[in-house]
Amino acid sequence: MGPRGFWIYLPVLDRKVSPMGAFFVGLLFGFIGLPIYFRSWHDFWFLLSWVAPLFVLALPTGSAPFVLVLCCLQGLYGYARAANSNQRR
């Protein structure tokens, strides 16, 4: 499965959303804000499935840079998800 094959499994969003808006929502509010912005339970469960294990792995180290990396990853996910959904619409 190529990089485009992953997005097929997520349903198209109900409305067009701004990719830059989704990036900043993901960056600032993470896995709680993006599903509210997208109005999608699929995104909540997907984000929770990869944020929770990463967070648990980073707890023993207590690394603050991990939080920045995680926020950036969620912002990039929001941008890519919105752009792909708008394209498939």
C-alpha cells in the first residue's frame, strides 16, 4: 500500500475544511481539537491510537521536545487529512 492508499480508509469529511486551519488546530489542540474541527469520530480514534502509545513511551523520559514533535505530527496530519478530503470531494 502506497502513501495514498492509507487515506482511502478514512471517509471524506462532511464539508470542505481549510488545510491551514486544520494544521493550526492540530498544532495547538492535538488529538482533541482535530476531531472537533473535522466533526469526525474516525479521526478521534485514529489519532488516539497513535498518540496514546507514543505518549506512554515518552513518559519515563520526561522529554519536553517530545511534546513539540507530537504537536507538529498532529498538525501535519490535520493538513494532510484536510487536503486529501477536499481533493476527494
